[in-house]
Amino acid sequence: MGDWMTVTDPGLSSESKNISQNTSETKMSPSSLYSQQVLCSSIPLSKNVHSFFSAFCTEQNIEQSISYLDQELTTFGFPSLYEESKGKETKRELNIVAVLNCMNELLILQRKNLLAQENVETQNLKLGSDMDHLQSCYAKLKEQLETSRREMIGLQERDRQLQCKNRNLHQLLKNEKDEVQKLQNIIASRATQYNHDMKRKEREYNKLKERLHQLVMNKKDKKIAMEVLNYVGRADGKRGSWRTGKTEARNEDEMYKILLNDYEYRQKQILMENAELKKVLQQMKKEMISLLSPQKQKPRERADDGTGTVLSDVEEDAGELNRESMWDLSCETVREQLTNSIRKQWRILKSHVEKLDNQVSKVHLEGFNDEDVISRQDHEQETEKLELEIQQCKEMIKTQQQLLQQQLATACDDDTTSLLRDCYLLEEKERLKEEWSLFKEQKKNFEKERRSFTEAAIRLGLERKAFEEERASWLKQQFLNMTTFDHQNSENVKLFSAFSGSSDRDNLTVHSRPQQKKPHSVSNGSPACTSKLTKSLPASPSTSDFCQTRSCVSEHRSRAWGPAGWQAPQKAGVGLLHTWPAVVRDWCGAKC
Amino acid sequence: MNFSEVFKLSGLLCKFSPDGKYLASCVQYRLVVRDVNTLQILQLYTCLDQIQHIEWSADSLFILCAMYKRGLVQVWSLEQPEWHCRIDEGSAGLVASCWSPDGRHILNTTEFHLRITVWSLCTKSVSYIKYPKACQQGITFTRDGRYMALAERRDCKDYVSVFVCSDWQLLRHFDTDTQDLAGIEWAPNGCVLAVWDTCLEYKVLLYSLDGRLLSAYCAYEWSLGIKSVAWSPSSQFLAVGSYDGKVRILNHVTWKMITDFEHPATITNPKIVVYKEAEKSPRLALGSLAFPPPRAAAGPLASTESKYEIASVPVALQTLKPVADRANPKIGIGALAFSPDSYFLATRNDNVPNAIWIWDIQKLRLFVVLEQLSPVRSFQWDPQQPRLAICTGGSKVYLWSPAGCVSVQVPGEGEHCPLGGTLANERLSADTHHGSFGALSGT
């Protein structure tokens, strides 16, 4: 119904809407139909009449409109709206059922129509777009046609021009040809003229020459002479001979001899060349025959277009060829046979090759499923076999190598082996000796150190004793001056810290170890230690005790390690020797 | 390479004897003969006038010295220094003098080619041959010295006479089908005579020793024809160089062309080796610059060194544009020579004057191209091995062999160029037996 509402909106006047209005008119109430008619001015006639008529369906003319509808419907093939009249006189009654049926049918019809209309609309749209497309196509084609027409005109123009040019060129060519002809004629005429002139000139020249000759030569010119001390002998040592007919004949003979020799020489060369070529031909032929003979059987069996007969010829030829005397025959007799047979065989070979080619192409076309192709299994078997063989061969080689080595080893003299061994031993010996000396040196060092250690220990023992004594005395004194030394004690501590300075941290770590392991260092630093001890005497017993040991150790370190002349790490290493032999050995190894 | 000291020379007259033992050179009217090995002067002869031509006899026993201006020929013997011989052509004049191959006869051509006089050193006999033709190469002897062919001109027709050299008897006399015969040459085997026509017509005629025409060859018409001809030492090929810049090789069996060698100005084939001479400018040491500069350094050619570089193809060679309206245009194959083993052929195309083409005759293709900095004046093969010597008129000699090529500075040349002049005429002569070269410079 919303649809309908929009339809009745007087603002809307598009044609498509009108159509939908017309189709839905059966649903419209009579009151609205009027306005609709006002809106729709160009509706089809039949519908116009219909709507016009129904517009008059009011309270008054119900009967008429019903009858009219009935009439209309019956004309359209619907059942009558009135009940079947039993009697003619009775007034026909409106059959509600029939009306409803009619309405239903009309609605169905309407729906169908709507559907059809939609289809038609879409088709129309489609057709419209098609039309547009076609129109654009048409325009394009028209344009194309225009351009091609223009192009054609241009091309025609160019063609015309080219033709024109061509004609001109032809003309030019012709002219040039004429010119060339003319020039050639001129050249020829010039040449003849030149020759003529030359001849004339030459004749004159000859005449002059003749005259000169007569003048110069015939007059017995005394000047023309040869002075020679004595005549020399001929180069060949022979005497000059008189000119006679005999000499002439001899000269001729000699000339012909020379010519003959030359020809003979050349003939020999040519014969040699010929023989070579013949040999090559024969060889070729033989090879061809050998190449073709395995194929002989097959063509025979197949009886291919006459190759069989040719092949029999070939066989005959082959038989003939075996006679070596053929080679020495003169060309004429052999030539034909040879060339013919070669030609034949060549033909056979050619056909054979062609056949092969065909086969190959066929195979290619058919794929590799023929029996010619080696099957995969065979292939694998073959490779396996080959691998096995390779393995065997390798083993064989290995055994052979071993045997060879053994043989070599046994074959070698004892001298050489001993020498070789000696060589090795010598090298090793030398190395060992070196190591030995090194060890010895180290040992010596150790001994020295041990001695110094023991001395130091003894000294330390003595010192300790002295120290103990001193301490006892000192303690005694402290007990006596307990109260008076308080401030001095703090001073002492400060002094101590300032003294130990940077090496404080070191000393803490070293402290525990050197005390037990480095008695040797004490030996060197003992005087300083004692001096220090005397200095720190006034400290309180608890702290000073600690201080004493600490300062003592630190003093020892700084003093003994510095000026003793030993290098610190070396000494440390040596000092540790007794306790950690493994480490020392490592270190020694590294040093070596 | 070793160099001797510089010998004085006049008129470029310097020749090795055929046996390679002696070297004859002329200074004005004196003839100096030196031993090749020691370079000591063996003999010194004094002629009557300035010598214009010298020639060794084939047996290296005699030397003839021609003084054309005086119409005189003097002959000297190497074995007998006191022996002398003087031939006076008198008023007939003299334009050419040469030995016969036996070394006992001298052929003198008179002025205007009126006749050739054959003087014998053995007998008193004198023979005259009339009507010799004045042409490029009118006399040729066979290599074995038996026969002489002579081009003649009578009644406006060309003839060839074949003489037996032993007694100067006429063996054959036949006319040749030429317009204006330009040259004749025996094949090395002495059985075929090549006759070629004037440059106006391309025509080669081949005659047998007995005067039969074996073949005639004409490559083209209506254009300038043959410029140079050479036989291969094996007598197998005849190379004909022509004005169209091609060398055509004829074979000795059919006398047809086997191949033609074009001489393109650009070489594109990468198989061909192109050696290009490149100048190495000497380093100037500022401290050692003398003032005034020494003579040797003043000559521009003497101071610069050069070497060969292998150019990468394509190489464009320097070409000369020939002057079209002058006679004897500088185009075509002006010189060609086979190596003594017949393996190589060296050619020079006159419109590419700086280049020498060397062709491989076995493969019948171009092998090497040498491009010099200046025009090639002459080249000559070593008589014993495939080695080519080239000179360009500078103070250098260039040697090529299949192994490569070198440029050699001839020492001391600069001092012998008075006024810093260029070595205008340089010639090569090859020692037949020792394979050594002498490069001669004249001033």
C-alpha cells in the first residue's frame, strides 16, 4: 500500500510510475481513480474507457456498474458476476463468490502482468544499454571508417607520388643507361681513335727510328766498340759453337725435351694425386659397404623398392674390388665402375640415412615405448653389474698396491732402512738432547732456590725467636703504659694506612698465602721488617698486633720483590714449585 | 740485429753478389767491393764517370758499371783486378744494360729502344736484336738461364721472341694478342710465359715455351687493368694485381682464377692479426737537453722510436683518395711478392699506402695486416725463410715473420741526412745466402 501512496502523490509524473499505476488500477478505490485519471493523460484507450466507466460507480449507479463489469468480464471470458437466473423475469442477483473468484483471478493476472512487465522493463533496460553500446560502437566505427578513408587517401597519394618517382627514376635509369651506353661508345670510339692515332704515331715513330737506325748504326761508328783486356772463358768451360742448322735442330730438341720433362713431371704429380684420390674413393667405398652390409638382410627381407638388386650389385662390386689390380688400371675403365658404384652406394647410404631419420622421428612421435629403447630394469641391472665390477676392480687395485708395497719393503736394502731409521732417530735424539739440557738447567735453578730457601728458613727461625723475645718485652712495656698511649695508637693506625696505600688490597689476598709459603722473601726483607716493627711499637696490643703482621708482610713484598733483582712473575713461579709441581710442569712446557 | 758502420754511397747503388759473399757499392765514379763477413774492402775500381747502374754477373765473378750519360759500360773482374773491359755504345746511346744469365754476355739497350746489342766477353761476336719494345718489363730470362724472352714491337703489333741464351739463336717468334704489351715474365719452371697487356685493358696471356697460347684471362673490361704480376716460386700460381684493388690468383692447371683477394679498408674478421706501428715518443730528460740540439736528434724521423701493437678488429686503415683526373692514379695493387717457400703473398694496395697485406696461400685467405706510420716504399722477402723486410723511407727497417714483427732503428742514419732531410729513397737488398738485409739510404 505504500507503493500505492506514492503513486497517488500528485508531485510524481514520470511515465514509468504511470504504467505501474495503470497496472494496479484494479486495486484502486473508486474515489482515488478520479485524481489518477487527471494525472494520467496518455493511458491506453481500453483502460481509459474502463477507468472512465468505473469512475461513475457511486451509490446510485451500482447496478449499472455491476452490469457493466459483468459485461466486460464476460467479454474477457470470465464467468458472469450474476447468479444463474432461474427465471427470466427475476432480477439477476450478484454472485459474490463469482465476484471474489473474478477478483482473485484478476489479481493473479495482475501479478503475472506485473512480473511480465518487470521482465519487459529489465529487457528494455538491457536493450537500451545495448542500444547505447551499439550506438557508441557505431560512432567509433564511423570514426574509424573516416580515419581509414583518410589514410587510404593519403596512401593513395603517396602511392601516386611513389609511382611518379618510380617513373622518374626509371626515366633516369634509362637516361643513365643511355649515358653509359653513350659513354661506352665514346670510350670505344676514343679507344679506336686512340689506337688509330697511336698506330699512326707509332708508324711515324718507327719511320723515324728506322731513319735514326740507318743514320746511327749503318754508319760505321768507330766509337761503338768493346775494349777488353782478354777474352774470358765461357762459364760452362765449353767453347762456343758455330751457328748451323744443326744447332737450331738441337735447340728445338732441347726445348721440347724441357717441355716434355715439365709435362711428365706434371703428369706424375697428377697421377699421384689421382692415385691418392682413388685410394680415398676405394676406402670410402669399402667403408660404405661394410657400413651397409649389416643392413643388407633387412632390406632383402622387406624387399624394399629395388634396393635389393642394387645391393646385389654392391656385392658383386665388392668382390671385384678385392682385386688390387683394379687400382692400376687406367682411368677410363675403372673410372666409370668406380664412380657408378660409389654413386649407387651413396644413394643407398642416403636412403638408409633418410630411413633412419624417419625412424627416429617416428620414435620421437610415438614416444619411448618401443623395443628399441632399453627398459629400465635392464638399465638398472646393467648399472648394478658395472658397479660390482668397479668394486672388484678397486679391490684388485688395493691388493696390488699392498703387494707392491711389500715387494718394495723387502726389496729395500737393510742399509737404507737402517739409514732411514737412523735419520729419524738422529732427529729425535737431537730434540731429546735439547730438552735434556733444558731440564738440567731448570734443575740447577731449582737446586739453587732450594738452598736459598733453606737458608732463609733458618734465618727466619732465628728472627722469629728474636721477634718472640722482643714481643714479650714489648707486651710487658705495653702493660705498663696502657693508659698513656691511646692517642698515639690512633695516629699509628693512620700512619699505617697511609703507608700501605695502594697495595692494601693486594696484600689482603696475598696475606694468607705468603705467610705460609713465602718464607724465602722474609729473608731478604728482614732488616726492614725489624725497623718497621720498632716504629710501630707504640700501637695498642690488639690492633697493633694485626698491624704488625700486615705491615710486615706488605713490607716484605714491596721490599723483597723489588730490589732483589728477580723478576716478579718468574720468582713467583719458581717459588711455587714445591707445592704445585703440575702447574710448574705446565709452565715449563709452555716456556719450552 | 747487428749493424755495420755506415758506408758512403751514391745513387743508391749497392748490391750483394748472387753468391752472397761480396757487397758492391758505388761512391761517385768509384766501385767498392767488400767482403760480406768482414766488411773489409777487397777491391776498389775507378770508372770513367759517375756510375749510374751496377750489376753482378750470375756467377759473382764480374760486375758491370753502366754510365748511361756517356753511353759506356765498364766491366770489372773480381778474380783479376787488372782485367778490364769497356763497351762504348757511341752515338746510339745507352738506356739499359744487363747481364745474360751465363755471366759472359752483356745486353745493352740503345736509346729510343732502337736495338739491343749483345756483347760477348768470350768471343768477338756481337749480336743485334732489333725492335725491342720499350715497356715495363720487356726482357725476361728463365731461371735456369737457358732462354730469354723479349717483347718486341713491329708494325704496331706486339711480338715475343724467345732466344736460346747459349748462342743467341732465335727459337720462337710469335705475335701476342695484346693492344700494348706491358710486361712478360717466365714462370720459375721456365715453361710458361706470362704476358700482360697495358693498364688500359685487363688481359693476361699465357704462352708455352714453344709459342702456343695456353690460356688468356680477362677479369673485366672498360676499366684500368693489371698493375702488377708475380709468379709463385713453385710456378703453381700466378698472382695478378689490378687497379680494382684485387689480387687474382690463377692456377697452373686450368689457368682459371682460384680466388681473388680483396683489400678492404676495414678489417672486421677477428682471425686476422693487425699489427699497427705506434710511435713511442722518447722521454725528454730536461736536464740533459743540449743546446744547440745534436744533429741526430734534429731529424724528426731519427729520434722517435716505434713499436708494433696488435690492433683489435674492426680496424679501419688509412686510405688515400686518388686523384681521378691524373695519369697513373694511386690505386690498385702496386706491388706483390711471394715468399720463397710460396706460403705467403705480400701485397700493397696503393690507395692504402701504409699497409702491407700478407696472405696465407695454403688457406687462401688474409693472414696478417701491417699498418705503418708512413707509406710503404718497398718490401722484400728473405730468400731463405718466410720473413719480410719493409721500409717506409724512414730510418727504420721493419721485419715480419709468422712469429711476429719488429721495428728496428737503423743506427747512425740521422747523421747522414744533411740538412735534416728525410731519407727520401730507401731501398732494400737482400743477401741471398746469408739472409741478412742491407738497408740503404741515399741522400
